[in-house]
Amino acid sequence: LENQWVDAAIRKGKHGGAFCAGMTPSLHPVILLNYTGNLRDALTEASLQKFNEVWSAELAQERPGKVFYNRSLILQLEFKCKDGSTIWTESRITPLRDDDKKIIEILGVSRDITELKQTQENLIADEIKLKQSESQLKALLNAATESIFLMDKDGRILFANEKTAHHLGTDLETLLKEGDINKYLLPDAAVNLRQYILQVQKTGKPVHFQEDLLGRTISSSIYPA
């Protein structure tokens, strides 16, 4: 600014936007800036496109004799700031009409939702990471050679790996859908399992035991969760 390398004045015929122009290598480039108060100068490109699409669709609904009075649009728009940063707003757009029902102005009322928007984006990013972690954990558990499962105090399966379903003589989808592990156990084994669960609940300590299942002796452990 002190060396007059920034041309920011508004004048007729000057295009909007920001440009950098250099005449010769020996001269410092000049920054050309213009702000006309139009939406294209205030909004980011993506938000301007969004506004134009929604506003055009709104106008297309109007017909002779069919005018939407007191109808407003509520949009989330990203505005540009003087320092080059941007802020997100929730903007209520309301057309103002003359006596002939023609739109003469657009009234916009906005509130800053930048912090809310950032929080939402962080939550989405965290959810994506969580899903990725869950997928990795499932892949790891399904690769295990041991049966690993999570059940509630009534013996209902909440989670299991594929090896658990195999040992119980069913598929994982059926096991998780039905949920009742006792259905796949011999009566005596089901009674014993119930006792082991009660013991873990009472003591808060793991229980280790062996059971015969489908002609095989299975060493099992129940841990409190």
C-alpha cells in the first residue's frame, strides 16, 4: 500500500476479482483488487454456485397469479473476509416486492455459524475414523484362530468373530441376528455357561473352563466388561 503496488479503488470498467500484473522484470508487480458489493465478491465460488442454483429453482416456481409471499430461503453460505479468511453463515434470504408483486430487492439476514460448522466437520471426521477403526478391529478379530465374542448378562451375543460362529456350527450373520448362544449349546453346557456368567458378575474376575462342543473339547474364558 505504501508503495502503491495495490490498486483497490473502484472505477467504471474495472473487472471484479483480484489480479496480479507485472509489466517488466524490473518493475514490481501490481495487485489489482475490486469489490463491488455483489454476491460474487462476497461469497466463495462454491457458495455462490449453491445460491444461484437454489435461487433460480425458487424463481422457476413462480407463475402469473402464483407468487410466494413471505417465503424465505435458509442457506448455509461461506462468505469471504477482508483478511482472506472465510466465515460460514446461516442466511435467511427473503425477496422484497413492489406493489406489482415484482421482486425489487433481496433481504438477507445472516448469523455466524463458523464454530458450529467446524464442530460438525470434526464430528464427521471422527465418525469416519471410528468406522475405519471398527473395520480394522473386525478384520483383526476375524483373522484370529480363537473364538472371540461379547455377550450380555443373559447370554445374548452382542459381537462375535467368524471363528465363534464356526465353532457353534452356524454362520456369523445368523448368530448375530438370533443372538442367543444357548441355542447352539447342549443343555448342560448352557446351564454351566449361565453359572459362569453369574460368577463373573459376582466376583468381577475372569473364569476359565472347558466344555465339550460338537465333539470337541473347547477351552474358554469369560472376562468381565
